[in-house]
Amino acid sequence: MKSKMNKRFGKKQWWMALCLCVCFLAGCEEAELTPDPVPGINGMLPFNLGSAMSSQSKVRVILFSAPTEAGNKSFRYNKLFTGLSGFNVPLYPGEYNDVYTVIDEEEDLSSVAGWSSFAAVKISRNLPAVNATKQRYYEYKNIHAPNDGTGKILYNGADISKTGLRSSVYTMARVFLSFDLNPVLDGVSLRFREAELSNVPGFGYLYPKAYDGTGYVKKTIPLGTSTVTGGLYKFETQLLVPEYLLAAANNRRMTLTVRADRYRGAVKEGSSEYTVNVGNDIVAGNTSRDVNRNKVYTFKFTGVTGLGQQVDDWQVKAAVEAWDERTVESEIGDAYGFFLQTEKIDDFKAYRMPRYVSFKATGPGKVWVDKPRELNREDTVARNDFVCDVVWDDDSHRSGQLALKLGNWRTGVGFSVRIKLRANNIEKTLVVNCAGARFASRYLDAMSWAEGMGYTNEANTGFNNGISQDAMIRLYSQGDEYRGCAGYYEGTANDPLTGRGCWRMSTIREGLFYMRLKGGQYLSHKLWASEIMWSNKAYTASGNGHIPTGDLHHPGDPYYPPAYRNSLLKVLCVQDDKLEKYYQVEVNRADHSGEVNFVEAQRICQNLTEGGKTGWRLPTVAEGGYALLKAGREGIPNNFNAALYWLANGQAAGLTQPGGTTPPGGVANVRCVRNRW
């Protein structure tokens, strides 16, 4: 795709090719932009809706716009886009565009042709849902294309022509329940059985509107007693519900009822229920009883002071609010949000280089990132099992990327971790399901450690405790030839999953797992391992005729004795993420404070020290294009805000000229690069 994009941006066309990537949970998919104006509209500015969700087959786009942000928007068009590779949506240049999208619409909306028919569109008929995994309705208000020749597209005050649109406004609300309390009170044990959310509207509206329907529904959530651990009842879940704006004189609202059986010993004494209201007035200072879109109602139950309303046969009676230390949190306002590129990664196997997951908060709050933890436990995961580093876009800590890698002592078998992130009182969880090792179909012949790793022979000597692992990789990475696992492939050399560049040397644990899996004579084999040691040595995986049972987490010194790196041993390759062509390029964190000439740009990079790192320089044409087009991914910062940046050849590159051009006035901004390894 990169070659197509370079070719495309290199031509002068009547339209401006600006890619606005709207990420639906699983991230963005690049799609080539082609002119696709609505008939009768000239000079439209296209942007792209991209998606990696294979379930999406069509997107309905309804657009209103006006010359001013506060003006009454006029209906412009209603268009159905089909296909999975992306959707080219025209914007009105010089105006403020309100874009409404409906993914795989539940009913035919082709008749919407103005404000009244649009306001009557009913949505969210399949809600409430427990642990819903996707949001089907999106709105983007006041996307502004100034049409001033700069190529900017503004959203919420930020130029997204280069960075892309990374968040959206939910047209529904979330109700989050969290229990962490002692279920025993005065000798009575409360066995929580279910929660019920009632008075839920049977549908919502695409545009905010009071609910005047009568088709209310309820949702029952099983709670169960198996979650009592260490004497505490722990449980958490969330539901998506339609926005609930109360019509005039309507006193109905949503209620949450929690039900429990009461036991004294093994004898059931009856049942109890606790009921609380769901709405904005649960927050201090708010008087509205509405349940608004893009808002999370979080109920954290940390204690109980009474046995609640005692009932028999699960019949609902008067509301009882007898919870102690009940805290309620909520984020309010369309401008506040929190985007996480994906909430789940399957088949994770990145070991050599991180796999990146981007996040961004819109609003005043910083993003908080928890340590990786076991999926169903609170135990933190050690760095030599799983690595999660945070690469911030800037010092505001409102956006960045998670850099995720496997640690050497947890490779070989599958496991799962979770990472919680929080911003503006919105909490999201990323679950990473790490894959067990996929081994090569055969050993590589006996060779030195450096050759097996794909390094030049100098890597067999010269390493000691004074040189970092990163520095060694940078010094000894492979030259023009493919050696060892770096040259191994299955199928064809260019296969993106099993081709050249997709394999690495096995770790100690993976080598031992493989020999134990094969059994027999394999139990006496000795293999190189990727873990390095000082004094010109590296570790090996050695069976010694027997390999212990269990998970082989630190199996003991006899099973990984060191050997001199110039020794000749067999090599086992393991599948890994394929290395990008310019994966080694690291970009400094922010634009320079202003535009400068070429000589000054060279001086800025030569003198730059950032994060304790030196060796910065101006990028080549290929590196500059890679950084611009990969912004927000693969460790590249997501904050390229200038039109042009200096290249090492004396030209300047931008999103619309990634191949370089002569900058007007002989000045441009500066972003420096260095070799990451």
C-alpha cells in the first residue's frame, strides 16, 4: 500500500487526499482514496472511513453542514457505502460538517432526506447488552475543513488531517457494576444471585431526543456465588443501554436492583434486594434524571450495612438504599472520551520487537496505565514474562502507544494478561492472549550463535556487562545476507506469516519445551538459546537426557548451561511477528518550536538528546515517508502537526508530499530519527 500512496500523492489532482481513519475497536486499515463526489457537488473534500472489522459490510453516512459552527446545519446527502476496504466520504470544504454513520443498519434508511426524517431514526433495539464488543453507531460533529490551502481538517480543535480521527462519541450509555465487599453481616451470609436493570427504553434515537415510547425492557445479570474469594465477594460487568432523555412530565427512570439469598450457615432464611436509581442526579450537583449518551454510570459496591428490603419469591417491593461506601463515578460531555485501538489481541507472539496498541484521551484528564496482570487474578506479571512499556506522544500523557512484548521466561506455552487503562473516568481493559510457540519443521544445521541469530560474526565476541542488549543488536544486526533464523522461511520467502523475517531463535524455555514434546533422543539434544551471557558466551537449552515436568519456568541451571558463542550447535527457529522494513527507525517525540532552514535543521538533530538518547539525524526520503504514513502506529508518535519536515537530501516531506518537495521560503519544521537498535 505504501507504494500506491506515494504514487497517489505524487500526482496533482483536483481533490485533496487526506485520510481520516476512524478506528472501530480493532484499529485502522489503510485504503486508497479515489474521487467519489456526490452527483451535483463539485470540489468536495473526501476523507476515508477505514475498518479492520471483518463483520462490517456497509456504512450509511448522513451529512449535515453549515458555514458556521453554531449555525443550523442543512441536510447535504444520504449515501450508502459498501465494501470492506474503506469508505470515501465527501466533506463540504469551508463548512462545519456533522457526520452520522450507521454500521450495518437495522432498517433501510435510504428515505432519510432531511432533519425531521433523520430525527425520527430509531436505533439500539438490541440493547441492553452485557459485555458488548462493538458500537454500531457513530457521530462526528463539526468536522471543519477550512479550505485555506493548508490541507487541514479540524475536529475538536485538533488537526486530524495527519494524525487521523482516533475516537468517537457513543450514542449510548454504559452501566458498569463492580462488587468488592464482605458478604457476611451479623452472622448472615448474603449469596448474591442476580442484578436487574429495569425501565430501560426499548430503543434510542440516532440524534438526541426525548424517549416517548412505551416499550420499556429489563435486563437480568446473573451474579453467582463462585466469585467469593478470601472472604470477599468480587464481581464486575457492564451493560450498554440506549440514551434515555426523559420527555416532559415523565417520571420514569432506570433502576438497578441487586438480589441476594440470605443464609445462616447452610440454612436459607429468605431473600433480600437493594435498589438504586440510575441517572444523572446520582452525581452531586446534578439535578437531571436523564441517562445521557457517551456517559458511564459506575456503581462500586464496597460494603453493605443492612439486609435490605426482605422479600419472598423474588417479588419487587419498595426501593432500599442500604449500601455503605457506595461510590458513583461518571464522565460527562461529548468532548470527553477515551479511545483504545483494540480491547483484545489473539495469537500474540511478538518477542524481538514490540507490537504497538495506540490510545488517546479527549478531555482534560491524563491516561493512567496499570501494570500487566494475570487475566483472572490481581497478580502482576514480571517483565521477564511479559513487557508493557508506555510510549507517550508528549508530556501531556493524553495519548500514546503500549509497546507489548513477550518475556523470555513465559514463552513456549499460551497465557493471557490484562492491562487496564483509565482516562476521564473511563476505564478500558486490553486482554492479550499470548500464543504458544509455533516451531519450525526442522532444526537448522550446527552453526555459531551469531549466525543462528542472524547477526554478523562480530556478535560472537565483544559483549560484556557494560554494553546494553539494545546496543549489541544495533552493532551486530545482520548485513545484506540472510543468516540463521533471519533467513529461514516456510512456504514462500515473501509469505507475511511464515516467510523470511518471521522467525527467530528459540528461547531457553521454548527449546526445552520442544525437546520434551518430541521425547526420545531429543531429550539429549543441546540447542542455542537467544538469551545472551557475558564473556563471549550465550545460553543453551540442554535436555541432559531428562527434562522436568511442569511449566519449566526457571527450570534450573543444569538445563541452560552457557557455551562460547563461536561453538557450533543446532538452532531451533520459532515463529514471530514479521519485522517491518523500517522497524529500526525511531522518531523524536515532538515537532520543533518553529520552521528553520536546512542547515539549522541538521544542527538541531545533531545536538539533540532525548530520553538520554543521542545519534539523531534527519530522515531519508524512505524513512520520512514511513514516519508520516505510520503516525500513531508501530511506535511512531501521533503528533505530526506541521505541513513539511526537512529530509536529509535537502528537500522537505509532508503527508501530501511524502517523496519530498522544495519548501516555500526555504524553511520547514524538523523531526529527527535514529536507529532504534
